[in-house]
Amino acid sequence: MKKNMMHTMSKQRGLTLISWVVVIVFLLFQGVIAMNVLPVYMTDSTIKSIMAELPADVAVQRASRPKLKVIVAKRLNINSVYTIKPDDIKVKKGRGENIVTIEYEPRGKLIGSLDYIVSFKHEARIKTR
């Protein structure tokens, strides 16, 4: 019994050196992706919160469409969001409301010639007064 147990113990081993290298390379690649893409999603979270606050603001409800675009651009600038260009902000007239849309695609490099593109679209419906 003791000999059989020793034989089983000698066959149980951990990961091989190559397996460890593969795991470490995979984790490093995931870390590089996270370091490059996470700031994009943090900026998008700020844009999302700005768009969510728009319908409740009385000054925004009374603003004309060109003025509304300026208000949104100023709020983005105050919150240090510089990736949105004025062309990315669209304001359309709806039935008793203005529809503000921000659609943009941040791009960046990961490693070497490997790039990423992330698409976002946010919309806020603002009742007019």
C-alpha cells in the first residue's frame, strides 16, 4: 500500500515550465489590454453620467439646439473629456423634445501593429419648454 501511494505521489506534478510561460504571457497580454482600454471605458462612464444629467436641468430644457450643443461641449470640457469632437455631438428636434446624441470611436495601439477600436453611442431626450 505504501509503495503504491509513493508511486502515485511521484506522478502528481504541477505545471511544466512551458505551461507557466504560457500562463504568464497570457496574463501579461491581458494586463496590457486592460491598461490601454480601461481609460477609454472610464471616459465613457463620465460621458454617460453627463448625458444622464441633461434631461433634469432646466437651463438645458430651455436652450436652443445650437446652444444645447455648446452646453454639452462645455460640460465635457469641464470633466476633462477631450476625445469628443464637436462633430460627434448631434442635436435633433423631436416631438416636444430635443435629442442629443454623442457617437464616437476611440482608437489606440495595443502592441506593435495591433490596434483597438471601441464604438460608443449615447442619447439623451430633453423635453423642451
